[in-house]
Amino acid sequence: MVEGVSHITFIVKDLERATAFFTAIFNAEQVYDSQDKMFSLSSERFFIIGGQWIAIMEGEPLLERTYNHVAFKIRDEEFAEYEARVQALGVDVKPPRPRVAGEGRSLYFYDHDNHLFELHTGNLADRLAHYAR
């Protein structure tokens, strides 16, 4: 039986730059750095973001940008703070998609390796309730 998501891994060209990205935007707590040890396919670092294990591994970045993404939940009153963090890094921000009232707000942005992230203020229960109306 599946218990939940174990971890999410992102392949990044530069571990230092990706570490700066994850810590500046998500307040990621770094809990592991492989340094010169090779237990996996390449050098890697592990972080905790909102209780979730996130891994980054050194490798070639994605060649194309898509709408595939990971969304992290934030409180609505923190939206402007997170928007400022994203803008301070100078990463590409994607315009939000049209929304149905009550879905919550979203901020979409790409990292330096073409991964799309979303910071979202809504939740599934509210979205389903609004879709049912």
C-alpha cells in the first residue's frame, strides 16, 4: 500500500546554484551533501521543504520547459513575500492561468534547469467545492 510521496528528485547542472534557489525561495533545510562520496548516479544533496524530502542530483538540465510541475502550499497572506523572493532571484515567472473564483492564487516560476514550480494558496477540498457549484 502506498503511504505517500517518499521524495522528489530534480536533476540540476549546478548544485550550488540549485541550493541557493531552494534555500532562498522555499527555506529549504539542507540535510545531506554527498561531497566526494558517490552513493547514487552523481553528486547529490537532500533538503527538507515543508516536511517533504527533496533531492537534487548533478546532471544535464531539461532541454524544454513544460507545464509538468511541483506545487508547494503557502498561506494566502504570505503570497507577496514569496513573490518577492522569486523576483529577487531573477528567475523566469510564468503568467498565471485563468482561475475559477475560490481556487486560490498561484505563482509559477522556472528554476535555472527548466523545472516549473508553483506556490499555491488553495487546497483540494476548496477547489472541488467550487467546481461542484
